[in-house]
Amino acid sequence: MPERPEGFVVKVVLDVLKPHDPSIVDFAREINSVKNVHRVDVSIVEVDANTETVKLVVEGHGIKLEDVEAVVKRLGAAIHSVDQVVVEKR
């Protein structure tokens, strides 16, 4: 089996559908609590009667997308797409 290239995820941009509650402030704080996440930026893209579509930018070093996804799901939200990933070497 070929050797896996080394690299650490340092930024992920996600399209997320979330309920109005929690607010984007609380949503961002919860995502920021994920291991290896150092910065979270949440922008509302669209508002519907029961939901908000947000652009979620997560930055850190060695981010594990599955850890971010678990918190997103716990908060009642769903990831529609992964729109950008940045990987760096140490």
C-alpha cells in the first residue's frame, strides 16, 4: 500500500443548515470547543422560517472533520457540503 502523504487540515469551509436555536454565537462557541480548532467564523447566508443556512469556517491545526461534524449534528444542524479544505505540512 502506498504511503499516505503527510499533511494537517488547517482550514475547512462548510455549508451548514442549522435551526435558529442555538444562535450563531453559541453555535460558534460550541464548534470552537472541538480539539485542534482555534478559530471559528460563522456567517448567515439565508434565513428561512425554521432554519438558517450558514457558512462555517473552521481553522486550527490538525482539524478532524469528523469531530466537527459530530458537534454540528449534536447541535441539530446538518452539513450540506464541504466547500474548501486547506492542508499544510508541519
